[in-house]
Amino acid sequence: MEEFIVLDDTYLNQMALLYKNAFRGEPWNDDWSDEAQLSEYIKEISKNFNALNFGLLIDGKLAAMSVGMIRHWWAGTNYNIEEFCVSPDLQGQGVGSRFMKMIEDDILNRGLCGIFLQTDSDKPSYRFYMKNGFGELDKHVSFYKKVRK
């Protein structure tokens, strides 16, 4: 049984575990073995001002999550997704697409205009978002500068 919910602090540990499992394998290979670092990251992204975090429970277990915030912009108010993931054992089965549709319905009911997110063009997530109706922003560029050797 699937249940769409808004995640609160009682789900922080489950969110961390799902995130760690979703990104530890190929193609990401993220090393979240430092549990304290992972816990702090999940708290940082899920407890922002205007935070809005969604979860999909399947048979009572957190199977997918979207961690983000409501962000006001001159062109309208959006849901900005910081992290989106589906349990690895459920990927490729339509769970992510169903979950994204639930999110779209919820934010539409809240009067929001759209969803903004970033992903890597060389990862499976890129194809997932394209398949689910997202388009690239022509002039939007992300920058990063490493300051520590």
C-alpha cells in the first residue's frame, strides 16, 4: 500500500538511511560512512526556512523522498528540490514517476508555479527527469570553486 506524506522530524533517521542507500552504489558511489556527517546533511537540507519534504511510504516503509523548500521568485513561487531519491530496490518500476506526479499534484494544490531542481547530465536521474516532463534551462549554469586542497 502506498501513502504520500509530508515528512517531519520523526522521519530524519529513515531519510538518512534511504539517502545513503540510494546514492552509495553506481553511478554515484557516494561514501556516507560518516553517520554524523550524513545526519547533519539531512537536517540541513530538510529543515530550511520554508522546508517542504515529501515521502512515499510503501507498506509503512519510507521508499522515496523529496527534500526541498518553497522558494519565492519574481516569476512565481516554486518547489525547489534539493534531493530526490527512490529506494534502490524499487528503481525502474515506476515508483519515482508516480511519486513525482503526487508531488506535482500537491504543489499545484498549494498554488505553486513549478518545480526547480539540478542534476548531473551523465546520471540516470537526467533521463528520469526528462521522461517526467522537466526541461533544461537554456542559460542556467552551476558554478563551483574548490578552495581546500
